Amino acid sequence: NENFMSKRIIAVLPGDGIGEEVTAEAVRVIEKLNAATDAGFECVHVPVGGTAYDLHGTPLPEDTLSTARDANAILLGAVGGPKWESAPRELRPERALLGLRSELSLFSNLRPAILYPELADASTLKPEVVSGLDIMIVRELTGGIYFGGPRGIETVDGQRRGFNTMEYTESEIKRIAHSAFRAAMQRDKRLCSVDKANVLEVSELWREVVTKISSEYPQVELSHMYVDNACMQLVRAPKQFDVILTTNMFGDILSDAASMLTGSIGMLPSASLNADGKGMYEPVHGSAPDIAGQGIANPLATILSVAMMLRYTFTENAMADKIEAAVQRVLANGLRTADLAREGETPVTTSEMGQAVLDEL
Ligand code: ATP
Ligand code: MG
């Protein structure tokens, strides 16, 4: 392996609640790769979220941030929980996520929505509409209306007025477009850019810049769609999409809608990348305080996040394929954690599910 000599450090931030339980299984998968190949991944564990707040009085200690900054990739479990709800706003566990995103410029949020055939009955759509579904939403994460200014609530002539600003610079659009085209190159090479260019100037610029960038990726087929139509198409015929590229707000909405097509939140991984391909990888779900500490959480979203890490930070596509195939076989073998089990099925525990993936690997 030509990468043998290069250091490959993974900062592991388990966080709170089931974050610790699911991350432990994902780390076992990384260790298995180390044992079976000369992959040479090195995991460095550091606290984050409420756990870090309890230890160091802040959800994102300096040591955690610098470890994350120095690492090639970050694996994050989940943060938050009722225990810290009364903490001061700026010290809440969730603040650590915003801190990591902005400190590391993680502007590109990749959210796949994959329906495993074995879970077809968990989808909200008919099997023929969703079977084989495999789409990827690339959402801009550090700009747009969530960050633009001016913003606020003011009183004008005795009437209150709320306002926000949707803005994107050419360079912000360029870098997220490159990220999406690169993702498309790793997949089916079809990219649909979603905007509202018939109404919004910011979308007009978005469309123009994305079109210009597309000339650098001649193998990728680019199309454009208005966001209202994209919502409709997503629930009408989601399989028409490969990669969807969109803004912060549109991506927020579209990716939640897409996640429901796939059944359980316990299956969905995500990546947040910066310009160097460094990424933070985490399950879409949260710390699930209601089931924390019981050893019953589904670790597959986090294990699939490791597969994304291998694909997008380490370009170890073959290893990523192996993990995804192992997950698929485990499901095909009928293993179900509690979130996936149907009536009459006996669920397996978090570590039993993790072990089953290791065995398939
Ligand atoms: P957050 O604000 O961090 O998103 P939340 O409470 O809104 O937290 P989750 O923590 O994702 O959302 O939990 C939502 C529901 O899904 C809970 O009932 C939880 O038990 C369940 N859930 C979430 N993740 C998993 C998982 N990996 N395995 C099983 N059930 C899960
Ligand atoms: Mg939530």
C-alpha cells in the first residue's frame, strides 16, 4: 500500500449518550482494518460535548479542538442530553458542533440517503418507488441565509419586522460546487443543482457559477431544478437523483425529507468536509438520551460514517465498499437492532450488531 508511510490520524470524539456506544463499534471496525491490512490508522480519543463540559468546564476544550485540527479526519458520536439543558447557552454541548464546523471550515455537508433492500418496508414510500434508492445530498453548511446579514427583528412604525439575508459569494459557490462534482465523480456522475433562480438573484448567481464549474468535470452530467419542484420529485420519483447540490437552507429541508425515505435514522451517516478534504464524520442521529446506556442503539450509522471517511478523506474506496457490503450482508442475515426490528423479531444489542459487521468484514 503506497499510503503506508503517511500518517493517518483519526480524532475520535465519542461525545454523549449513545454517542459513546456507537462510536466504540465504529472504532472496532477501524481496528479491524488496521489488523487486516497495512492501513495504519491511528485513533486519538478526546472528549466533546457534555462529557467535556463535565471534565473541563467547556464542551469544546482547547485540547480537543487542536487534536481535531491536527488529525486527518474526525469521527464524532453525538452530543447533548437532558443533563446539560441548564448549562449556560454558550456552554451547551451542541455548541461544540458549531465550533468544530466553523473552526475547521467544514462547509460541505454530505448526506447520503440509501435504502437497503432489506429495510424496504420501513420507508414511507412504496417499494417500487424507493427500492435501490441511493442518493447523496451535498449541502452548503457555513453560508447562505443562516449566516447572512443584515438580520434581526426591529420595530418600524409600531410594527415588528423580522428579516434575514440570503447571500453567497462566488468563491463560496465555487468551493461547494467542486465538492459536489467530486462526490459525483465517485458515484454515478450525475449532479442536480437545486436553487430558486426564477425568483432569487442569489440563486441566479449560484446557477451561473455551478454551470461554469461544470466545464472542469466533463464526465458529470449537470442539471438544474427549482427547489419546489425538487421537493416534489424527491417524494414522487427519488431514484432519478444521484447527487443533489444545494444551499444551506434548501439542503437542510431536502435532506430531512430524503432521510425519511430510508426508514430508520439509525442507518444514516454524514460527512462535513473542508477544502482540503479533511472531514468530520458522524451519524445523522443525536445522543438519544431515551435509550442511552442500555446497549441497544444501532451502531450502523456510525459504522457507515467510517465508510464515508475512507471514501472522502482517505480515498480508500475499496475499504469503504467492503464496509458497506458487510452492513448489507448483516441486514440480509436478518440482524436487527431495536429500531429496525419488526414485531416478533428479537433485536440484537449494539455490540452484537458491531460484532456481526466485524465478522462479515
Ligand atoms: P438531537 O437534538 O441530538 O438530534 P433528538 O432527541 O432530536 O436529538 P435523536 O437523538 O436522534 O434525536 O433521537 C431521536 C429518536 O430516534 C429517539 O427516540 C432515539 O431513541 C432514536 N434513535 C436515534 N438514534 C438511534 C440509534 N442509533 N439507534 C436506535 N435508535 C435511535
Ligand atoms: Mg434531532
